Amino acid sequence: MLIELPIDSVDVYGQIQEMTADFAREQIRPQAERFDREEEFPHDLFSQMAELGLFGITIPENYGGGGVDTYGYAIVMEELSKGYSSVADQCGLVELVSSLIYQYGTESQKEKYLQSITAFQTKVAYCLTEAEAGSDLSAIKTTALPHGSGWKLDGAKLWINNAPLADVGIVLARTDLDKGHRGMSVFVVDLHAPGVSRGPKEEKMGQRGSHVGPLFFDGVELPEDALLGELHRGFYMIMSVLEKGRVGIGALAVGIAQAGLEAALDYARTRKQFGSPIADFQGIQWNLAQMAMEITAARGLVHRAALLLDNHKPATEASSMAKCYASDMAVRQTAEALQIFGGSGYIKGYEVERLYRDAKITQIYEGTNQIQRTIIARQLLK
């Protein structure tokens, strides 16, 4: 299958990569240890990213986005993640929310939200998961039922990124109780409205600069224009952007692993045992070579999935492969990087210890890797 780069000048991608890599190296990475230790949400850093056009990167420029494509988005996610994956995670969150609004919103909704979101003046949350509905979104219980000229929203969402501080949430809810996943709709909800409450921020193992928590909706009155897209088409709308989301998480995982490899290379060159740098030992060399091969393979899968999306070709199998392989790889290879550091790698404050913790969640969010394998198998068996 022929896959082409959709942007005429490949130099554009090089410029995007160089700009993002410079920002990650100079502004993100020096602060990553503090963000992790103090669970800091870096508002100022995100404002700088907005000025660089790194939020909503695939959204057209007239709506405040970067006007690039999924391939460019993958490049940005990897480079940001090499600095700190919680920062890349925020970029991915804004990308999903802005993509949904751009793809399905009315012109009024686009004008109301997109510029503000991509400028990071409005913080967003993507509200899908519930206590009994994670990988199985068809099991959600949150409802949005007709009320006057609008809707009344009731229910609870769990483990929602940005829940403790978001201004606006994209909420998936049941609008027809008898139609299963064919009776769901998506709403844009003001999270400062009466009836919305927030639970405590969760203390996480990794990606601690991303703030996660529950959201509760108790009789929240929504106006008619809170509905995003067609009534009862919410499940399909959410599914339609998840392929791009999985490309983003795959790229984020590659960035974590690449940062681990670079740290391991630096350490192996300087750490001496038996009178020589450990980089001289064949066992270490083979470990480093294996890391580099697997990272390169994962990056190739991510880029292939991105290019399929940009060429408007089927990408369900490719995006699941990219996300699943890259996240499994990131866990393996950050563990390998930690092993090369030995006892130092097990101590808080060392970058590889954080990278190992940060990698684990990539196997879980945006669809667990067990679900990704099920999706891949179904595509193979069609």
C-alpha cells in the first residue's frame, strides 16, 4: 500500500521536530524532576506551548491550531515526551478535544471553544471512564435526558485527566436508555456550572504532573447547544478520534523510551567498573543495541499509522498495533535503562526511575493493550 507524506515540503516536519525538541530540552526536561516530585501542573509552560502553536496542532490555523497533520502531531508528541510525558499528555488531551469539536461542532461551537482551548485559556477534560465502564464504553451509566429546551446531566466519571482544574468537559452520556451504545451522545459541559463537583486529586504512580480525579454531575442543566454533533451518535464520534489518540500515545511511549536510551548511553560512557566504562562490556552493548532496535521499530509503526490516517486509508489495525507495541516496548526498555544504571536507577531523583514509572500507564490508557490485541485480531479475521 502506497503511503505518501501529505505535506509537500518534508522540511516542515524537520522544522516542527527541531522547534519542539529545542523547547523540550531547554524548558521541559530541566524541570521534569520537580514536576514529578511536587505533582506540579505547569501552567506557565503550557502557556508557552500555546504560543508556539503546539496545542491543537492538526486544527486549522483560523481556529487557533497548527494546521499540520497526524504525522506532525506524532513528531510533536514524541519530542515533548522526551522532555516529560505529562506535558505531552496534555498536548494529546487538547488534540482529542479540539479534534472532536472541529470535526462535529457547529460553527458557533467552533468559534466559542477552539481558539480558547488551543491558546490554553480554557482547560479541558475528556470525560468517558466510569467505575464500571473503562475499556467497555458501552457500559456507561451517566445520563443526559431532555429537560425543558435542553438536558439534565446526572452521573459520575472516574480517573479523568484534568478533572481537578478543567473549565470545560467533553462528556459521553446516555440519551436513550434502551438503545445501548446507539443511544449515547456527546456534550460540551461547563465544569463550573451548578451541580458539577470534583473529587480529590488522585496520587498516581507516574506521570504525576498530570492531574487526575473524579467528576460528579448532579442534575446539571445543559442548554440545547451543549449537544455536540448528532443526537445518539456519541459512541461513534468518540471512536472516530481514538485512532488519532492511539497514534499520540504510541508516539508518547516512544519518547519515554528514547529518553531512557539516551540516559543509558550517557551513563554507560561515564560509569566505570573493573577499570573501564561499562559501555565497553559486550553485555551492556547488546542491551543498548536491543533498546535502539525496538524503539526504531515502534517509531516506524507509529509513523505508519499516522500516515495512513493522513492519506484517509483504514488505520484501525495500524493505530492499535502502534499504541500496543510502543507502550509494551516503553515499559521493557525503561526497565532495561534502569538496569544499566544499577542501584542508582532505583533511587528517586534519577531520570530513569521516573521514566520507568511514567511508561506503565501507556499500556493502560487510550484502551488497554489487551483491548488493542482484541481489535487487531478482529481486523485480521475480517
